[in-house]
Amino acid sequence: MHIVTSPIALRELVTQWHKQGEHIGLTPTMGALHDGHLALIKALEGKASRKIVTIFVNPTQFNNAEDFRLYPRTHETDIFLLQQTGYVDAVYIPHEKDMYPQGFSTSVSVAYLDTMLCGAYRPGHFEGVATIVTKLLLQSSADIATFGEKDYQQLCLIRRLVKDLNIPVEILPVPTQREADGLALSSRNRRLTPEQRCQAAQLPAALTVYIKELRTGQTVHSTLAACRTTLENAGFVVHYLELRKEETLEIAEKAEPHTRLFVAASLGNIRLIDNRPLF
């Protein structure tokens, strides 16, 4: 398994692979790897002959300096885990000075998709995501890249930028991976206290209950209001709870196929997000 730390070295490696007729798959991460990340990598099986995992805690997508400082950095453990899988060909761990050299002044933004849901609460977040993903796709010359449905807004945004900028890469969505109690896997989960971890399980449980309500014909407004109350009573600070169309992320006025329930809620200073399709 190659460990690459510079854009030049990565470009040399992928150029060699492409000359050999290899099909390159990419899984971008910020490290602190868990089974959710491994599912993203495994999704490339049969679709890419060479697989690259990137590990880079991207400063431009954090609008909270403390969140950036506290984000877990476990590079040595991550590298060992990837080696153990036996199916990762390269790990790309670039230095911040190479990704954002002195004088860096370019950014990528995706209008409309970056201001709703999480974008409304995290100004600049999706501009940082769009910029770093564009750089990683170009640096790796990937033929296919995996992104999880847990970050569904991010997935939609990346699909849009790839289409708009004519980047020749296939974006492969991967279903959300969950703990036994339904909590969506996230690197931030490890920051939850034992008490918070118990509370956190009530987030997916509430979505399950109220999605069933929506399926039976209950109105969107009353159902979401009841779900919000349930979460607040469980100790969450709810940032948003909305029903939206899967393809465009427009507000959905009624429960129907191709709609999803989206939520972001905090326990203490730890922000959790989730989404579920209605059908």
C-alpha cells in the first residue's frame, strides 16, 4: 500500500496506473476511520482496479475553530486499518501547505445547494467541501468516487459540481451505515459521553416512528412538529427537521416517493445529522 503525501507524487502514481489501463477509485475522508468509511471503500470492489483513500482534515469546511481543533486525528491507526483491509492501493495524506499554499485565493461554490439545511447553519462549510473535493478529484484523476448518503446534501452538491464543471468522474452513492441501535456512523460519535451516546439513539428512533406516521397520511406540518417535540424532550437542540425532495432538495409539501426526512440536532457541542427516505 502506497502512502503518498504530495500532489506531485499522487499524480505520478495515478499517471502510471492509467498507462497500465487501471480504473481508479477514490474515497475521500477526513480520517478517524470507522465501518462507514470501510463501506465506502468496499463499494469500489468490482468497479475500480486501484483504490485510493484520502485523509485530510480540511480547515476550510469548518466554520467553528474549536470543532476543527477537536476533530479526531488518528492517522497511524487509520493507516494500519487500511493496510489490514488488503484492498486499498494508496493512502493520500497531503499537507495543508500543499493543499492551501501561501496566496491561495480560489474557491468553488454551488449556488442554492450550499445555503439550505446544514448550509444555513454552517456558512462557508459547503464552499470548503466543494473546493477540497474538486482538488482531490483533479489531483487523483479518479474514474469513480464514493460518497455516503449520510451526508446527503453533500452528495447532491458534489453531483452538481461534477456535472457543471465537466469533471470526468462517476459519483457512486453508498447507503448510510448504522450502529445496532440505528445511530448513523460518524467520526464525531466518539466524542459523545456515555450518557449522550444513549440519548443519541433516540434520534434515529424518532425518525423511524414519524416516517411511519407520514406514510399513513398524517400531515407533514403536524408530524414534523411532533417529531421536533420528541427530540427536544430527549435533550436535543434541533437545528432543522425538514421533508425534502431527493433529487433537488426542494421542500416537499407532502409525503411521496423520492422524498427524504432530514435532521440536524445537537447534544452539548456535538452536532449529529441524519436522513431517511420515506419509501
